[in-house]
Amino acid sequence: MQSTYTFEKTNARMPVKSFRSGAINVAIWENTSTVKDGQQATFYTISLERRYKDRDDTWKSTPSLRVNDLPKATLILQKAYEYLVLTSTEEELN
């Protein structure tokens, strides 16, 4: 059965969990939606970023990675996956 989702926007959300290795950060976000039949459903999304300082010494972030960032990204993405598998229900993971 196909479900239709309506997403609710919230202000100033914090990630459920985050993992960092050097300048690479992965955040896990909990999202809720109302399914077509009116029930609430929870699902998770992941964001990946690299932090850096620009020429003005201001911190910025980008989703772009360098070659040397890939091992760190792989490690913390694996940690995020482990966290979700160990703490979530089957329904939340789908």
C-alpha cells in the first residue's frame, strides 16, 4: 500500500545524534509526518557536511568532500547507520 505524506516544518530543530571526525560531521534528524490515513509516522534523515574557514576566517559548511575526507565520512556514516539500526524500530527505518 502506497502512503502519501504531509510534512510539518518546525523551527530550530536539533539533531537526534551527530558524529564527527575532524571537519566532517554527520547529523541524524527525526522527522514526523501524517500518513494518508491520519496516523503519525516517524522517519530519519541524515545530513553530511564538511566545515571549513573561508578567507575572512568565518566558519562555513559544504556538502562537498575532498578525497582525503572520504575515509572519515565513511566511518561516521557507518556509525550513524549502526546507531539507527540499534535504536530504531523496523517501521522507523523504512
